[in-house]
Amino acid sequence: MLKILKYMNKRDWSFALCGFLFIIAGVWLDLRIPDQMREITMLVQTPGSEMGDILTAGGMMLLCAFGSLAATFTAGFFTSQISAGLAKRLREAVYCKTMDFSSEEMGRFSAASLITRTTNDVQQIQMFAAMGMPDQQHLKLRVRKQDFQKDIGV
């Protein structure tokens, strides 16, 4: 995996940082929604609560939901740009490496086998970069937030 990371350029690393920041924002907003729901429930159950207070709390909950949606879409954009660029550079490297093979080395592989193998391998790496890494970051942040809340008794 570390060998693959050397194919990432400065743009990819800056996109990775931006994507990670948007994932953090999305997770934080996701984890705010239950707090907003608790506030709404308390306002509904409290006699004499104003309808405006309930609507304000509901509006804040909707803002958190739409903010999380926007952050998730933005993080997805960054990760898709990273994975597409990485796959392009990997395909280029595989092509150059294949073209450097001698006639004897080319005789050991069939063209169909070579094309299928390189296409599948690069596609698997691209899918992991696009879906696996952001999901892992998202999950780690959620688990750490919940562990922190348990530690402080929330």
C-alpha cells in the first residue's frame, strides 16, 4: 500500500486533507442530530413551551442534516478526484512497465491475461481509494466520539 501512495501528487494530498476535514464536519453534524432531537423532545414535553422554540430547534436539526449532506457530498467529490487521478497514474505506470518487457517476457503472458489482470488490479485500488478509505475515517471518528462521550458520562 505504501508503494501505491508514492503515485499521489501534491494535489491529491491537499484533496485528501480537504476531504478529511469535510468528513470530520459531516460526522460532527451527524452526531449533533440526536442532541437536537433530545432538545425538541424536552420542549414538547415541557408544559408552556412556545411553538417558536420547537420550530427553532427543528430548524437547527434540519440545518445539521443538510450540512452533513453537503459535507458528505463535498468529501465524496474530493475522494473521487483522488481515486481517479491515482488510477490514471497507476495505469500509466503499468503500461510503461509492460512496454519495457522483452519479447521473452511477453511470451509468458497472453495479451488477454495481461489486460484483464492490470485492469482488475487498478480498478480494485481505485475502488478502495474512493470508498474504503473515507468509510474507515468516518467510522473511526464516530467510534472515537462515542468513546469520548462514554468517558465523560454523556
